[in-house]
Amino acid sequence: MNFRLQAATPQDDSFLADLFYDARAPEFASLPAAVSGPLLEMQQRAQIRAYAEKFPAAVNQIVWIEGERAGRLLVSSTAAEIHLVDVALLGRFRGQGVGTQLVAELCRKARAANLPLRLSVQGGNPAYRLYQRLGFVATGSDGVYFAMELGTQSSPAPLPQDGLAELEPVVPPVVEPGLTQLYFRSLLGKRIAVRTLGGVQSELFVDQVQPLTLARGPAMEMGDSFRVDFTGPLDPVLPPETVEIAAPGETPQVLFLSPLGPRDGAMLYEAIFNRAQLPV
């Protein structure tokens, strides 16, 4: 499928919001629209701030297909590396080889410039297999996301013409179902450092990890759905937003933290990991 790239402008903001919702909305399928809408909006704003903070020079490009906005490619290039920050396509354009071509072209540029090409991908995402086929190797994991880097081989394995359409969803072998929940269970009773995107820092204790259930509604397959309860000081009170947490000696990771209110001289918070799906 033919496509072209064009630098994003403020006129593309509403499309980028729609693209974010298209990719993330299934995670909130079990929630009422009045709840999921504001959550998605907050998460998109948090993503924009996080990318701007970590990759201030990243170039944001819109993927156009037959005169229609179809996706975006966000890449940070420095003298030391090329980093694929984000590549996303609307659902109806996925599985047609466009994402494969976008990443393959970045691989060619990185090899031509003799620079490392790096990215991160969530465990269980079908794209993990695609990146492997393009020559990427895993260099680390925080239990949720894998850091990957383009290997040094000059010719990666051939890809199917339709890219992701012919690649079955694969969970990398070092990731097991429930690993994220097990990771947080390993932190029970421990003190963790927390930093908001606005730079506010605090410390929380991990109090409880419990499976997430729905009180009523359609039958759902909850999968590895769970909630984590935290307690922290009354000052500062952290706002409901995406934060970075770091247990001692652990790789920092990101989650959405919600304040629940004060109790017994402390502030209660929770983080929800909702992987519920309607049964097939």
C-alpha cells in the first residue's frame, strides 16, 4: 500500500487524539463512556508530556494513505542513536504492511548512518515478533515493556508481504501470564519512589494487590486484571495522572495512579490494570 509522510502540524491534533483513542479504547471497554472518555483524554495528555520530556527533539510525522490521515511516526534522532518513540495506525489500516515498511525504512537509515536504532514494546504485543524478524533483539525488560535494539546483522530475515497480518500474536518466552501482577506482589510492603510528569516527587508503600472483578455487566474474561493499593503522605497529594515509579534497584516504569482519599493519617491511591475482554 502506498503512503507518504508529512510533518505534523497543530491541525493534526484532533486526528492524533482520535488515533490514541482508537489504539487504547479496547483497554477500557468494560467502563462506561463517561468514565473511559476522561481517562483516555488524561492518558493522551500524559503521553504527550512524557514523550516531550524524554525525547524533546523527536519529529512527529503523519502517515497519509490515499489522501487520508492513517497514522503517525514519532522518531528521535541524535548524534548517538535513533529512537523509534511511537508508530501507530488506525485499525482499518493495520495488517497491510505499512507499519512494517515504516520500521524497515528506519532500519535502513540507522544502518546507513551506523547508529543504534532502539525502541520499547509491551510484552505480548504482536509487534514484538515483527521487530524480531526485522533484526531487533531484546536488551532488557521491566516486566511490562521490552527494550529492543537493532542487531548488527546486515540482512534481517525476510518478512511476509502483509507484515503483521501474517504474524500471529506472540508472547516473548521470558514473559509469563500474570507476570505484571507477580511483579507488584513482590513489592508488597516496600517503599517506592514516585515522580509525576510535572516533577512532583513522593514515596508510596505498596499495600495490597488483588484481582480485578466486575460487580455486574456482560460476562468478561478478566485475564491478568488487577488493582494495586498504595498509601502515601498527605502532603503532597498526587493528582490522578500517569506517574513514574521506581522500587529500590528496579527499572522505573509508568502507571496511571488515582488518589482515593485520606485514611488514618495517610493518602490512599490505586492503580488499575484492566486486561478484560469479551469472550470469543
